[in-house]
Amino acid sequence: MAKGYWIARVDVQNQGEYDAYRALNAVAFAKYGGRFAVRGGDYKLARGEGRKHNVVVEFKDVETARACYDSPEYQAAVKHLANVGPVDLVIIAGYDGPQPGE
């Protein structure tokens, strides 16, 4: 079964609200087994429009990723995220089919 992912891009304009959001999202991620594959860091924008902060969270499957987003624990965090700045969030199923060269 393919894993599930959250792909988030954020322009943090209010660090205090972002800190509150991160403290609360940790509760939801722990409950649903979310693991950071990417959590900020240096990046190169190769094409298109970017944001200052990029995050990828991995879950055991897309159903769990969606359940985490819909959970009361995460929805408590979203209240703070609304005041952070521009945010893009995609919840997507991973791919476990053939790979190039196989």
C-alpha cells in the first residue's frame, strides 16, 4: 500500500502563531504516525513560485493522512495556521508502481 503525504508550503509572517500551530500539530502527528520527511531547510526553487518554508509529512497511507487533517487535534492547530501567512497544503497518496529503469 502506498504511503500518504502532506506537502505544505508556508510564508511565515507571524512567528508566534506559527509556533503555536507547530506545538498543536505535533499532537495530531504523534497520534496519526506522521513523520517529517522535509521540515524547512535550504532549497533551490527550480521552477514556478515558491514559499519560504517547505514541509513534507509522511503517513502510513493516504487515509491516515486525511484522518489526521480532519481530526480535532489538527483542527485545533488550524486555528493558528489561519493567522500565520499564505499556506498551501496538499494531501496526496504516494506511488508504489514501477520506477524508471525497472
